[in-house]
Amino acid sequence: MKTKHKILIAVLILLIAIQFIRPERNIENNPSRYDVFHKSGQPTEIVALVQSACYDCHSNRTAYPWYASVAPVSWVMANHVNEGKSKLNFSDWKLLEVEKQRHALDEVIEVLEKQEMPLNAYQWLHSEANLDQTQIQMIINWATDFKKPLN
Ligand code: HEC
């Protein structure tokens, strides 16, 4: 067999083998009662916007597309989710001290103003996460209003 073919077969075997290493999925069954929007009375428009743009990495509920089951995409994703959640988890919001909530909202405003979030790699795959200027401003306004009573 030609070396080229051997390498191809080795790569194929490796690709199949890594499919057995499956990271745990970030899917909770019931919406958390500690969620930032739980009984918040916020307009559905803003709730839907933040959920579609940020919840995949900043909540206990990731909406996985089909290719998220395929390694190594699944690994990269698990990594984003773990890292994102460790910085900010909207599902655990009401468990945070007021001081931390205020700080988190400051950071939300900051990353949106600097256009650092959502992550670029993610926007490339998820067109719905490509926020336009109006949507970015909507989330900034929400965070600003939400912060007021916490001061
Ligand atoms: C594809 C996953 C993903 C999405 C979607 C996403 N984030 Fe993040 N976010 C991360 C990761 C990973 C980090 C930690 C690494 C970093 O700061 O770059 C992070 C960090 C943050 C931080 C903390 C920044 C800091 O300096 O500590 C804030 C605030 C944040 N994200 C807000 C948001 C908001 C608001 C949205 C929605 C508009 C969003 N993120 C969407 C993955 C994501």
C-alpha cells in the first residue's frame, strides 16, 4: 500500500476513534428558578434576544446543533461552554450576591461595547448570534436598567 493511503487510513481511524470521547452535555431539564429571567417580567423580545445570543455559553441550557455531536467540534464547544459559564451563568443569576450581579452587568455592557461577545468563532457558525447595532444597544439598555436598583 502507498504511504499516502496508509496515512489517510490512519487519519480516518483516528477520526472514528475520537468520536467515543464525548464531553458531557450542558442541558438541564427544567428551566432554573434562579435564572435571570425567571419571573422577571422582562419583555419577551429582550429575553429571546439574550437567550439566543448568550445562553449557549452562559447558561445551563445549550441549544446544540447537529454538528456539535462530532468530535473535535464537540470538545471545542464543551470548552467554550465551561469557560463561558465559569465567568457568567445566567441560569444561576439569583444565587449571586448583589455585588457580583452588578459587576456582571458591568461586564456584559463592556463586552458588548467592545464587541467581544458573542465569540467570533461562534458567530461564524450561528448567524442568529450576529447582533446588529440595534440588538447590541437593546442588551446594553437592558443591563443598564437592570443595574439601577442594584446600586
Ligand atoms: C460561543 C460561546 C459564547 C457565547 C455565545 C457568548 N459568550 Fe461570553 N464568554 C465566552 C467565553 C469562552 C468567555 C470567557 C473567555 C473570554 O473572556 O473571552 C466569555 C466571557 C464573557 C464575559 C466575561 C468577560 C470577562 O472579562 O470576564 C461576559 C460578561 C460575557 N462573556 C458576556 C456575554 C454576552 C452578553 C453574550 C451574548 C451577547 C455572550 N457572552 C455570548 C463564550 C461565549
